[in-house]
Amino acid sequence: MKHVTTRPADATAWAMNPRRARDLRVAAKATPGDTKLHNRTLVLQTLYISGPLSRADIARTTQLTKVTISGLVAELIGEGLIEELGQQESHRPGKPAILVDLARSSHAVVALDLSDDKLLRGAVIDLAGRTLARVEAPRLDAAGTAVTGDAASELVADLAVTLRDASEIPIIGLGVGTPGVVDDEGVVRVAPNFGWEGLPLRRILMERTGLPTSIGNDANVAALAEYSFGDTSEDFALVRIGYGVGAGIMLGGRSVPGSKFASGEIGQVMVGTDLGIDAPYAREQVLEHWLSVPTLSRALADAGPDGREAVLREAGNRLGVALAPVIGMLNLAEIVLSGPPELVGGTLADAAFEILTRRTMPDSHDTLVIRASSQGEDLILRGAAAIVLRERLGVS
């Protein structure tokens, strides 16, 4: 494992998209406990999005009574989740109001990105999105082969413990973005890249770290990061191009996990339509055969500089074939591509868009956008932190 790098909070903080406010209404039959939890979440969400506010401002924004807000704020200050910042500047007569905000620099999240086939990445990130520490752990053994199975899960747990111990402020939870199909109990049902099947990763990490743990498929957490901190629409798919190919889907601002937690597994969809409609399922005809980073990199190396455009165009065409039915069925507004910038932009994206415009009704794609992710190389780390904030504090 590499040396732990710690540093003061810097300018890498994310900015919450201001459009992400939620309508948090309580069901008619909510119990008093439900109502209090709802109101508590509403206060945290309001501060998370809006920043420092007075108690009166929070009451006006949430439409809760001043008495309710006063009690909730006092409780959250006692837990260390909210802090008083001082008096609000005012030219009105009377005593100035006291501003409160989330204790953004007083709590942090441990985030892990397991999406790379050679390197595990992790960070400690405070509630303002500033990176306080980073750790990278090679996933290769002495022979240069990627470790799998129990050895891989042990390596992930070691990385989480190292980051936990590197933090100088309280950790509210651990978030993980991993390849594979992950259910809502944090069990990795299958992740071929890691040799995992039915692995209770959440339980393993909670036992090793003592931290509340949230696990998500890497493409799904990437989509959550793009939605929470980027400038996306409410309805989009993020296509993650790495060792494999997967997609995270957001509809109406909500993640779509699917009936077996496998939504967005477009990498295994057959797009080798050259064989005709009677062709049986064949691994060599699925999207990953053209679009995953290893296969695409090999094809580019074999083609040389003169054949580069043709290889990227072919990969983009196959992506367009896979996405056209999705666009037609869900009427998505955006397709966000995440992967090596030298591969996913330009020719590949243009070719995919061209196929989409040919294979869908004009009215369904006249405003469609295909673009690269705006979140950089920390996309999955941001998403892993976001699932902790959503599950532990109810904010997103």
C-alpha cells in the first residue's frame, strides 16, 4: 500500500447543484417519529444546499414553525452536525440573528473507488467536499496479476482501515463504488473482475472498520455524483467505460436499481447485429467487445495512427446501437460518458450520437445531449461520498 498523503482542506471542494432541492413531504399517516426524522432531514438538506442561514430563514424555507426549528437545530448542534457561525449582518434594528450551517469541516466520509483493474483508490472527504487524505493501493500481486477473491476483499478492507486511521476528524460513514451487481444489503452478487459472487462486502467492511458502510455499483454511484454535483437534467444515463461497460440511470432525479439490482448492465447487451436477428447470445458480440478500455486500447494499438478514427467510430456506433432503445423507451435528456478522456470524447461520442439520431424518433432526440462527465477522475470517489451523505444524513 502506498504512503498516505494528508493535506489541509483545499480548493477541490464540490459545489452542490442548487437545483437539487427535494420536496420532502410526510405521508398522511406518518408517526411522530417519522415526522421528526422527516423534519430533521429537511433541515439538513436545506443547509446542505443553501449554506449558512438563520433559524428564521430555515423556518421560512422549510415552512416549519420557529419552535420546531429551534428544537431541531439545538439537537443537531448537540450532535456536532450543525454549528453556529456568528451573527448575521443586518441593517435592521434589533439583535442580529445567529447564522448556522452544517459542520462541514468537522466531519468526514471515507470513500473508496474499486473501478480500476490495477489500482484501488480511496480518500477522506469532509462534508464540504474537500479532500483531506488520499491512499492508493496496487491491486497486482508479485507476478503482476490482479488479485481476486478473498485476497481482494482483504486489500479493500486494509485500504478502508488505513483511511479511517488517517482522518483527524470524526468519520460519519464509509462509501464504496465497486464493479458488479450490488444489492440493497451491500452484497456483491457478482463481480467477475474481482472473482466475487455473493460477497457480503458491507458486513466485511463494517466489521473491519466499525463504520456505517454504504456500497453501490460504480456506474450508479458515478451517476449520483454527476447528478448531485454536476449540471445534469433529471433524466439521464451515465455510461461508465472502464475494465467493463456499465451505466447508471437517473429518472426524475432518482436512481433506478432494477428488479435484480442490475439496471444499466449494457456492457453485456449484444450489439453485433451483423449476425442477424436469429443469432444466439455470444460474448464476442456484446458491447464490451468493442467499448471496454482493454479491448478498445488493443484495437487502437493494432490499428495504428491511421486506423484510430475508424476504431473509435466503430465503438461509438456500437454504443449508439445499445442506447437507441433506451432513449426511445425512457426519453432521456442526456447521455454522460465517463472514461479515459482520450477515448470517450470526440469521434466516439459523435458516432454514438449519429446512430441515436438515425434510430430514434426525431422528437425524442431533438434536445438530446451526449457529453463527457464534468467530475474528473474523482467521479466515483465523489459518488461514494454522496451515498454516505444520502444514507446517513438524508441529503443529496
